[in-house]
Amino acid sequence: LLSLYRRRLCDMSADDFMQAFKQERPLRLTFTRASRWTARAVSAEGKLGVFMKNLPPAPFLIVQRVEPGSWGDTAGVLIGDRLVAANQRCFDSAHRNEFIETMKNKRPLDLTFDRHEKDEAVDEGHRFMAQAGVKYQKLGLRLRSLPPAPALVIEKVEPGGWAEE
């Protein structure tokens, strides 16, 4: 789950998120089928060995190069992966210098990546919006965590709810 009423989850508190589910329907949710994963760099790693094609502010940063034998290589980062968050903070409003400082010096550092098929744009076939109507008071989604976060992973779809349908 990426957003609720077109508001990104990384910009939302857990309380705001829970209140949104209590509001009048329809409920508009944006999902992605992208392969999203997080890797942690700890103090012993030093340089990450991951170089970006672009810098913030941006919705995501594209990995341009990964140094062989580096933390990034060991963590499985590939050229073309999209870095979407650092320590659960999105890059839309991040400052370039703050990002560089975080990447160089902040440890532990949790980096969240999306991996897409070659030559596919982020929004082509991976993101979709769904709307839960008035008749659905229970969505039937069990989430692994709550905002703020770049995305929420769905752990289980409960039988008989909106999500199953």
C-alpha cells in the first residue's frame, strides 16, 4: 500500500492513517506490485558503494552503479533499482545536501528499494488504485506496520472482505 486518498504514507502519521479508515467511504487506496525490499547498513560498512543517477528532491532515485564487493553489492542492489526511502523518509521533499550527509554518515541506515523489470517505467503496470465502496466496512487487509513509512506490506488478505473480492 503506497497511499491513501493520494496522500503518501511516509507523509502520514499512524493516527491520521487510522482516522482515514473511519471516514466515510469510498476509500481510495494506491497499491504497487513492485518488488520492494529494505537493506540495513550498519556502522562497520563505511562506504555503501551505491551511486545514483539523480538526487533529491525526487519521488525515487535510480541506482546508476554498484561497486563490486561493496555493501551495495553484498546487499543485492542492482543497477536500475529505485531507492525510495532512507530510514523510512521519502525523497520528495528531501534536500540534496541532507541526503548526501545521510548516505555518508547515518548508521544504521535502512534503505528501501523497488526493483522493476528492465525498461518498465515505475507507473506502468505496477501501481494501481482501488476504491472500497460504502458497503465495505471491513477491508480484510492485515498490514505489517503503520505509517509513517514509504509503503505498508500486506501480510494477509482476510476471507470475505473487500480485498479478497
